[in-house]
Amino acid sequence: MGKMSLLKELFLFLRETKMWWLAPIFIILILLSIFIFLTEGSAVLPFVYTLF
């Protein structure tokens, strides 16, 4: 419930203030955090460090 309400509030904020240029930034941050969370304990982790 917490995450869905946060995403809903974020969407409503973007819609009200017409700051659609922020949407790609938020999408990239969310995807990056999911990627880091999924590769947290795997053997892929040393290769992730070379990307950054």
C-alpha cells in the first residue's frame, strides 16, 4: 500500500505541475534501484561496478 500510494502521489504531482520532464529521471532511478536490488548477492555484481 505504501509504494503504490507513493507512485500515485508522484504521478498526481507530475500531472498537476506539468513537470513531465521529471518522469524519465524517476523511471531511470526506479529501474536502476530494481537492478541493484536484484543483483545484490549474485556473481554479476563485479561486472556492475565496471559499468559505473
